[in-house]
Amino acid sequence: MNDQERIRLQEQYPAWHIRRPPLMDCFMATRLGRPLTDTELRYGLCATLVEDSYELLSEALADQRKMEENL
């Protein structure tokens, strides 16, 4: 993930901190703000997402948004 891709995702998902850890071969997104409730966790929402590629992280973030909209 280059800086432009990260910025694009960050703009699409402002409630998440998106990064690629420097010493790891993965992409991460962590929710900002309040902790998730037990109900949200049971519904499938995640506090942190870890994926192997930019594309997979983008898909996972989109999936999380869909779950939130259906709550």
C-alpha cells in the first residue's frame, strides 16, 4: 500500500486508523473512538482488521461498513 492508497482508504473510512506496520508483511486498520459493544462484536464487527493485501483490507473495511449499516 503506497501513501496515496492509504490516504484514499483513510478518507473513505475516517473512523479507522489505517497503516502498514514497517516490520510486518500485512495491512492493518484499527477503529478509533469508543470500544465496540458485546452486541456489535457478536454481530461480527471487529476492532482491528489485519489483511495480507491492500485489496483484502479494502474489502474487509467495506464488509464492516455493511455490517454497521445493518445493525
